[in-house]
Amino acid sequence: MAASTLYFTGGANNGTFMDANNWNTARDGSGSALAPGAGGAGDTLYIENTSQTINGAATGISIADMYLSFGGSLGSAGTPLAIVCTGTIRVRTSNGTHYIAATAAGTIATVSVQKTGTGKLYLAGSGAITTIYIGEGCDVDVGATAAVTTLKSAGKVEAAANATAFTTCEVASGSLVSYRGATTLNSSGSTTFKGLAAAITTLNVYKNGDHKHWSSSTITTSNVKPGGRATGKGSPYQFTVTNRESYGGGYNFLDSVNVTFTNPQIDIGEGAVSVI
């Protein structure tokens, strides 16, 4: 059987994700009841017009896309919805908590968070999440077991420690608190890296960006552009910054007595502040 497009109707009235009576091939429920994955991998799922609390399940099913735009909640901390997603999970909700996990040895390709309102999205799982996009005003937690390749955010994010660092982390606005590292961090918002496993290979802080390094892990290269700020003030740890490049008007770890600098600072452009 070919992959299906299914709509959550809540017909079983118990919120169980995999109950076929909760799903229908027609948005108005006039089609056929069908459980996700019943016809094989690659279903597209819509959860829209309900305020139910939908129980999660370690189903391991593989879907193409999923659209969440409803007023209830999905999964729980103990039992998240565990899936493989080859396409995109799109979240546009106004409240409720939603727990989604990448299945072990599986991948969620893309999570696009457009709105969480007064609610929150929790992403976890022992699988991997390739890309997460987070819109302004959204609230997202990334759990310790979830490895994430790319994070692009304008919202509020907390990322627990993971041995796999972000490859690319871009914070356009909003805030990020991360206990894991990043190969490249581009910050125009508020970023705070904490703990013992938050190394950064290349840090780029742009105008309006404010990076706090409250970690014992090394920053290999810190580039601070005009109007940007990087500091270790307030950190309980001693850490190392190997290379610094400071542009005019950039503030590059100037107040930080707990930093060891390996190489002299390089000043680029007029007005650069230096304490070499």
C-alpha cells in the first residue's frame, strides 16, 4: 500500500497516537480510519483540530512529514513520540507541551518551529536531528540524548550536554543556553555556553550579539565584530581562547581574568579595543 495522508480526528477519544480510530484519510473524518504506518513508511500526518492530550509511543514508525497546529499536548517526558522523519516536522501551536524523540538509529531530518505560544517543544531521542529551525518567540529544549547537526534560531533554546557538538549554530536573536559545543557559532543574540563540554572551534559574534563563555572548554578562534561582545565574566571556570580577532567596536574577552590567551589579539579596523 502506498503512503497515506492522515488527519488526527480523535475518534477513539483516548488520545492514543497509534489507534487507527484516531486517524482518518479525510480531514473531516469522512474517509477511512487508518493507523500511521499501516500502509508502510512515508505517511504525512496532520494534527490540527483537537485539544486532546495525545499519548506518545515508542513506535519507531517512519513518516515523511508531520504538521502540528493544535491546542493540546503530544507525548510526555517519560513517553515521547518516537519517530523517524525523512522530511519536516512543522510546529505551529499556541500552548501545550510537545515531546518528540528521534528513534534510536534513526533520524529526524528537519524540525521547523514557527510558534509555541505559552507552550514548549521538547526534542529528545537517541537518534539524530539534522536541522532545527526555531522562530522568534518559540521555546524549545534539546535533550541530552539528541545529537543535532544544525541549529538556526531566533527563539529561546536550551541544549543539554551531548558528546556531539553542533556543526553549525546560528542565533539570529533570542537566547541560547548550551551545555554542548559547536564547531561554528554565529551569534547576533544572547548565547551562553556552560559546563565541561561546550568547546567552540570558531566563534563569530556580530552586532547586538552577546556571548558568555561559562565553560571550561576551549574557544579556538574568537571573532568579535563591531557592536558584538564576548566575555567570560561570571564563569566559575578557567578556560582558554587560542586566537582572537577583534573588529572596531568589538569587545573580545577584555574583562575576563579567568581566560588564558594562547596568542596575542589581532585588531582589525579603526577603533578596535585592545589590551595586548
